[in-house]
Amino acid sequence: MSTQPLPNEITIFWQNDAGQTADVAVVVVIPTFKRPDHLAITLNSVLAQETQIPFAIIVMDNHPEGSEGAAAARAVLEPLSVPATVILAHRRGNCAAYNAGFHTALSTYVNATHIAIIDDDEIARPNWLGSLMATATATGATFTGAPQYPIFDGRADTKWHNHPVFRPPYASSGPVPIIYSSGNVAIQTDLLRRHGHPWLDERFNFLGGGDSDFYARCKQQGATFAWCAEAIVDETTPTRRTELSWLNSRSLRNGSISALIQKRAAATASHTIKRWLKSLILLVASPYRSFILFVKTGSPIIALNPMNVALGRLLMEFGFANEQYKAAEKN
């Protein structure tokens, strides 16, 4: 894998000389897009970690035209002695930003064993990094995921925590079959070095699901996964995401992406048949699952999720999500 910046894709906006590059064990990477104020909050929460683990920070600003995030990151980091790099990621899209951050981390902090990801709308709790790395080390997992708890415009609104869109996939720490989100995860650098650039498929840049696709591909190659229930980040979530239109759209998208990833991984006709059967079974079972969810939560909006996920899978099978994928592939 090349250790030089990717041509025309990465510009170093600012980098300090902390003199500790060789000691860095973990690189915390933070993609950002037009959230300079919250990025400063995210950075301060990372800097406040109660851990002895030597870590560095990389911020990838995916809005190089304005570079508001890069400027905000420099303002926070420049007075400090924490090893840090701020880059402009010129290729637009979340997968491209992650790829730029991974490349920079591997070529700058060459002795790091893990990359830890946190998004620019999240706030790390003080034990976040220590807990995440403790589970990653204890399990030896290639990928270690952890919860993202939504805080709706500053309110701890527990009603929506029960919606499957927001609910963590696992409740306790330890080995798990797979994880799904890149918003709170630790990744072994050995895996990234073996895999090589690009890690995330940039055809998912504007569709979403590039992280899930990456995990699924790595699992086929022998990657292992763990969950750390204690490494919590709080996600600042706009109230808009509690509206019916947004929740329905996200559930449909989740179903489409799930089937799309399975379709891309299908190697034989039997895999295709199994995917179709799964989609049909989920569709038939979805009214019952929605009813059970309504009984548990008392919310008809939350109860719609299983039906929307099943419908999303069906729409993908008939080409609806494929058109979105093709459009994203052109960007």
C-alpha cells in the first residue's frame, strides 16, 4: 500500500509536531462536514478522555471549499501537545472521507495498532476510548463496535431510544457476529494494511451503507467482531429525525441497503435464492413483528419499522435501490 498522500484527494491543512508520533497506539479519526461548532465539542470530548493510552487525532474536513471544520479543528488542537493532523478530503462523500482518514493515519502514525472512529455530531463519554480499547484487546477482534445514544436537540428523550433505527444492535460486551455502523468503532490497523486503499466502496458515498458493506466483505475474509457496551458516545440528533417521514425513509433505506449488500456478495444461484427467500419471509412476517413492536412500545410510528425494512428489501429486488446505487456510482 502506498504511504504517500493520494493524488488530488488529500491536502494537509495543519499538522503539529508533538514529537510523540512513534508512541501513538490509537488514532482517533473524525470525519466532518459543515459542523464546525459541534466538531469543537466532539474534539473536546475526545481530549477529555480518562485514559493513559497514547493517541493521536485526525480530522478529515469533507468540505474543502469552505474548510470551516478544518479551521475549527486547528483552533482547538493547535494550543495542545496531542499529536494531531487536519486534512482536507477533496473527494466528496462519507466513504471517501473515511478512506482519506485511514490512509493518513496509516502513513503518519505507523506504529498505531488501532483506528477509532467518532463522528462530528457525537460526544464521547470520559471512559469511551479506554473501554473501547479494553474490549478490543481482550477479544482480539478485528472490529469493535459500541453504542451511539441519541440526544434529541439536547433532550434525553427515551421514547425514541426504542425505535430500531436508534437502538444499539447488542446489549452486552463480547464477541458478536458483525457490526453495522462506523460512528463508534475501533479497527485493527493490520486489517487496513492488508486490505489496502480503497477500504470503503465509494459507490456508497451518497447512498449510505458503505460501512456495512465493508464489514460484510471483511467478514467473508475472516475478520472478527466484538461489541463494547461501555464505550458510549452521545449523538446529537435533530428533532427532524423523530418525524414519520424521516423514520420511514431511514427504515426503507436500511432494508434496501441490507439486501443490496447481500446481492453484491452473492457468489452462486443458491445465495440469490436464499436472499429472495429471506426478503419474502421478512415481508410475510413484518405485520406480526410490527404488531409485537406496537404492543411493546405503544407507538404506531415505531411499529412501522419492520414493514418498512421488509418493503425496502423488496424494492431493492425490483431495482429501486439499484437505481440509487447507479446514481451514486457516477458521483
